[in-house]
Amino acid sequence: MAYDVQHIRSQFPALDQKVHGKQLVYLDNSATTLKPRVVIDSLVEYYSTVNSNIHRGIHYLSQRSTERYEQARERVRAFINAPHAHEVIFTKGVTEALNLVAYSYGETFLQAGDEIIVSAMEHHSNLVPWQMLARRKGLTLRFIPFDTDGVLDMAAYKAMLAPGRTRMVSVTWVSNSLGTVNPVKEIISLAHDAGARVMIDGAQSIQHMQTDVRDLGCDFYAFSGHKVYGPTGIGVLWGKEELLDQMVPYQGGGDMIETVTLEETTFNKLPFKFEAGTSNYVDAWALAVALDFVSGIGINAIAAHEQHLMEHATRLLNGIDNLVIYGNAPRKSGAISFLFKGVHPADVGMILDKQGIAIRTGTHCTEPVMRFYGIPGTARVSFGMYNTTEEIDILAAMLKRVGQMFV
């Protein structure tokens, strides 16, 4: 069946509005995706009916809420093809998931002298936690460099892998600021050959391509709900059972305990050991609804549509005078970053906003990337399942006018 983008758009109420008197063109999907009505309705329905805390009550509403929470966990498992639902841990988002692994894996398995590898294009959330761990435990942090096209230097990566010393590799599948799709299967295979574990940041891949953690072979994978048409404040960490079982808890409190005395505590089984306190059970359910929505359209169909948008936008933007695209990897997904020579990206963003075009400007939480290029930041357009070539045409026409303003 043909991809019906207009039908898809009709299910996103936020698109049916004007901004500054102009029809909204939303091209800030890497920051957050809009929500379909079915997700919005699921939140209203949950709070209006089932609303009750999970795992803690014998009454009807609590049991219904618990059932939905665990059903949501199973839906996540199926969406990423994880082996077991109890390996799926709900978090606030990718940032918390990355911090959880950095802290818990680091405290359990790493010691002074061990080495961690990340790429030089990582989002701050996949850099800062490892920096904190390295300082705390006397570890060495190494960085996979990338070239001016935004392609990782795999030869350099192979050279820095040190069997017996490299213990963890943590990389993004898709760069949020460059759009580069990294060769994560090769990265994972090489790391495992060196005896290292691998964490994959899926924040910018989960909404754009099929995710199968068993096929990838990674040890940990994380994503955020709001990047994949779900609510904010909910995310997922998947990890291999044998590792999660050994890792110390990240937080203490209710639900993650088995028994508590004044002197000591024994911890709950997976996944509850890593879900301290009142879980975000309502948004977990809405995330499951969002994943079902995506599955109903088909992630491969979405990927093909977005790839067409990427190619169309790249062609048009490359034809605009004085506009430079940063990140020209052979394989890209989701986003295009650019600058006009001599023009601050914030000025571009503000002008586009007045025409109803929503983009992102700044460093995109990748300051080392901007330093590599010697720029203050970029303007970034990013695509979702509901964007159209007509919207790209509107963007390009406006960017031509912006470029003429600063000649």
C-alpha cells in the first residue's frame, strides 16, 4: 500500500495550526516528535479511568494499572526484538539510561586503568556520564575521531581497541547534529572481539529504522519515548540479563527492594531492581501506544519516506548560495545541519520562525562537534513521518530569501 502522508498528518493535531499567521512547518523532529491523537487520547483515558499506582495494591484499579505497565514492557520488548521483557527497564529517557549504565556497570565491573571508548560526535548525554565515571574511578576515556564529512575513522577505532584494557564502547547509532548513520554492527563486533561491552544510544535511530537488538548484538540499547511519537518523561534501557543481574542498582527506594531492615537491604529481581520509586506507568502505556502506531504504519515505510525527504532537502539546500551543510556522510538519517557563511544560526532560526517554520539552532548538545568545525553552532532541520516534500520546498524557498538578506 502506498505511503499516505496526508492521512498520517491528519492524525497529528499539532500540525493543524498557524504560527505567526503562517501554517506550521515542523522540522524539529530530532529534538522531539509531535504526538498522534491516539497517544494523546491514551493519556487522557488512563488518567480518567485506570489511574492507580502499580505493584502496590490489591484493588481493581491498581491491578489494571500494573497489567498495563507490564503489557507496555512487553510491547517495547517486541518492538526492539529483545529476548526477555524483564531485560526492559523504564527510565525518564536516554539520558537516565546512559547514566544508569555508566554508574551501575562502572561500579560493578570497572577499575582504575580500564579504558572506555566513545565517539567524538556523541551527544553530551553519552559523553558527560563517562567523563564523570572516568574521573571517579581513574579510568581512561578514548575518542573515535571523525572526518570533515562526519564519518567515523574506523581504522583509528580498531587501533585504540586494547584487549584486557578496553572494557566499554558507547556510541550513538545516528548523530543528532550531523545525521551520520554509524556502522554500529561493525563497531559492536570489533569491540566484542577485544572483550569489551557495547552501549548503543538509539535516541536518533529508534524512529527512523528497524531496531533489532539481537541482530545488532549490543549489550545495552537505550531510547526515549518523545523521539518516537510518544510522551516526554519516559524512556527505555535494554540490557542483557547476565549483565543487569550483576550490576549494582542505580537508585534506592521503593519497588527496587525485596526486604529492608534498619541494617541492610536485599534487592528485587529484574527489571524492578532498576526502577526505584513510583514508575511513570501512564507514560509507559502511552509509549506502547506510540510504538503500536509506528508499527501500524511500518518502520521500513517510514524510513523510505524520510530518506526521500532527506535526498530532496539535500539537493535543494546544496543549490543555495553561501549555504554550507555540515555532515556529508554517505549514509545519513533524520537531520541536516547547515550554516550560511558569516551568519549566526540563531538569526536564521528566528527568521524562519516568523514564517511558521520550526527548526533547531545551536550546538545541539554536541559542543565538541562544533569545535571540530570551528563554528558556533548550526541550523538543523530534521524530519518525521508526517513531513512532506512541499514543506521542504517551502523551507528551501525561504532559505534562498534568507541568503539574499545577508549578501
